[in-house]
Amino acid sequence: MREQVDLRQAVNAVSDVVQNRPRPLREFDQIHMKTGDMVLQSEMVADWADGKRLAFIGDGDAISVCVAYLNVRKVLDYGPSKITVFDFDERTVQAVKRFADRERIEHLDAVLYNCLDAFPDTTKYDRFYTNPPWGASNSGASVNLFVQRGIEAIGYEGEGMIVIADDDELPWPKEVLSRVQSFSRDHGFYVSRMQRKLHNYHLDDAPDLKSCNLYVSSLPDNCSKAAASEAASPDRLINFYGRSKELRIKYVKERKRLDYGMAHEDEYELIPLEESK
């Protein structure tokens, strides 16, 4: 039985992470989860992956940082023993590294990686987490590529948590959920749990669209089916980030600045007192 979490401390810790997190690029389907849901999600992930080696296949939300930080700050007395983020956005990678260095979080790291490439890490992780592009325009193919990299990260043996769209009124989330479950089954994983309609997002064109946690677990002796990781074929990149939005970008590179965490100069203008009259 877990002790009750101090909600004020948890929200304040997650707000530190949000302050450090780079702003989303909508053209790459980066849509941030709302802060209250991030608190709840981080606690669930920490509990689910307690003592485990956890790979994040993409993490624009910065749930990885929240999970590690909540544990280091002793808001939670449980959490993964190792967390590695694999993301193609160098802003995300460097934000994780800077935060980990500043807060002395030794078990948190990040690697620049695009899921169209073969999975690069030889470390065997126990669990994977992914909140990928939701695949509305490609029947879940983008989700399945991220799921495949997660399965490869754990060597076909362990568990995964997949954050995916969940809506009873729209047809495409049902189609995507079905395709992802079939893909998981074909790779020796079954759906062990599903937490429906948990998360809200800062999504202007669909403010009511929610997502669920879909948990998959490997079948016994599934590691014997492990195959060498290979680059994604071109047909898997069609409509990757939405209709007519193929995956054409290798990496999002970070422009170096000295004022991380501060407002950009192009976001504001200073009006002297004598000009304000």
C-alpha cells in the first residue's frame, strides 16, 4: 500500500519540469499533456516501473523528468532505477540532460535518436513508455513504429505503456487502438490493462480529445523471438505526422542560448516610460 502523495509538493515539482520543457512543435504532433494530468501520470508511471530500467521512446511531455524528479525530491519514495529518453528533438534531449545535471539526478539520461533508424542502445531495459504521434491519418502506423522501438528496447521481454488517443465518438481512435493491439500481438505481446480517457491536452482543434494508457506485456519466452533492429521502410513514413506530413526531418537541432528558462527576446518588447505617455 503506497503512502498518500502530498499533492502540493507534487504539483510544484511538476511545474519545475514544465518550466524547463521546450515548447511543442505542432508540425511534429508534439502536443503537451495538461499539468494536472502530468502529475497523475507521473505517479502511475513511477509505481508501474518501480525499481525497473525504463526507456522512453520520445518524451515531449517530459514525464520521464517528472518521474525522476518526484523521486529525487522524495515526493515519491518509489520509481525506476534507470530512465533513458530517446528523442529526435535535441531541445528535449538537452533539456533532460540540463535538468538532470542541475538537480543531480544520476539515473536520468537522454539520447538523440530518430525512430526511423534501428534502435541504437544495447542496454536491456525492463519497460518502455511511449506517447507517439497518434496515427489518425495512417491507421496507427506511426504508433506502431514507436511501439516496435520500445519492444526492441526491452529485448521483446517485459512491459510497455502506450499513450494513445481514446474517444468514443470518433472512428479513427478505435481503428488505431485495434491496429496497435494487433501489432503488439504479432510481436508476442498481449494487452494486460487499459486505463481509459485519462489525459487532456493543450490541443486547440480538438480540446476534448483524451488519451488512455494501454499496457502490453510479453508472452512467456518471447525473448526467443527477438529480431535485429532495422531501419524503417519508406512506406511506414507516409502521413507520419498527419495527412501529407511524411517523416522528412532527421533531427530537430537546438540553437544554443545562454538564457534557458528565460523568455525569448522575440516574445516581448520593452517600452520606456517616456514613450508610454
